Amino acid sequence: MTNSRGVVGVILAGGLARRMGGGDKPMQLIDGRTILDRVISRFSPQCDDLLLNANGDPARFAKFGLPVVADSVADYPGPLAGILAALDWAAQRRPAAKWVASAAGDCPFLPHDLVQRLHAAQAEVDAMLAVAQSGAQRHPVAGLWRVDLREELRAALSSGVRKIELWTGRYPIAVATWAAEPVDPFFNVNTADDLAAARRLATLLEG
């Protein structure tokens, strides 16, 4: 697949969606399609393997045909736990893979060149990690992660680290940038208002 470079991709959908009243945010509909379906269609061509990180009963995602990996750290510690689960999956199932690319499961306009540009940014400065940015805002959930850092990430989680940027700040990191206009490709749906806005934006983009 183009631009994959042996990358395992993971869609992070393990959150509790408190601001949406609970449930699975990626299963919300935009113009008749779930947000998750939109993320998959954009992200899948960029990766050699694609996983879904989610907790609870994996059967609810069966129709998407993706391996579902749950957090290996208890009490929903956040996206870092999902990234660790994907790093462990890659190390065990795809030992030749050196990188995992991550994306949020609630970003319906995810860029089609995410993996390519993260790799380019990483290679330019020989960084250990890469992260996306649109406009002046970084998006730490959209990143490129070295599989061989998984034990260091496991130790950090065990010590109580939860914020992505607190952990990534320990390493040389590259930033890949996108324009935030006319539509921010990392627009994410956290609230009912965000969902309404995403539906309007989809109509503009696809109508």
C-alpha cells in the first residue's frame, strides 16, 4: 500500500466519551456513515495493517473487520494505553514493523497523507517520534511511534504518566504540519455541538 513503509496503524477508540454522554463516539453518523467508517476509509490505505483500540465487548465493531485490541493497563488511562497495545500487537504479530501510526477514532476528516508526512518529518531530522499539527495546534494522538520504545512506554504508564506530551517530551520529536483551513483535517467530535458542526462540514466538502 502506498506510503505505508511497513507501518501498523491503530485507530484509538478506547475513551469513555463523557462529553457525549457515554457510548462510542466513532459510531455516530455523518451523512449516513459512521465516523469510524470514515476514519477507516482514509487511514487504511496508508498502513499495511490496521487495528482498532477499544475496550469492552469487541463484537460491537465486528462489521468493520479489524482486529480489536484492548488496553493492557487498567482503569482507562487514556490514549497512551491504546498506543502501547498497538506497539505490543506489532511486536508480536508483525516483528518486522518498526513503526505504529496512530489516529483518533473521532476525526472524520483525517488527512489521506498522514503517514507519508509523519514519516517525512521524522526522517528529515532523524527523530524518534513524530506528531501532527494543524495551524498552531498540535494533535498528539495523531503520531508515529517506534515499536522499540514500547517497554519504555509501559514503564512510564506504570509510573503514572498519562498525558501523551509528558511522555513524548522525553524524546527528539518531529512535527508534520497541515493547514487548518478551510477544514481542519484533525477536527474531532467530542460533543453534540461538534457532531453537528462535522455534519455541516461534511456537506460542504462532499456536497
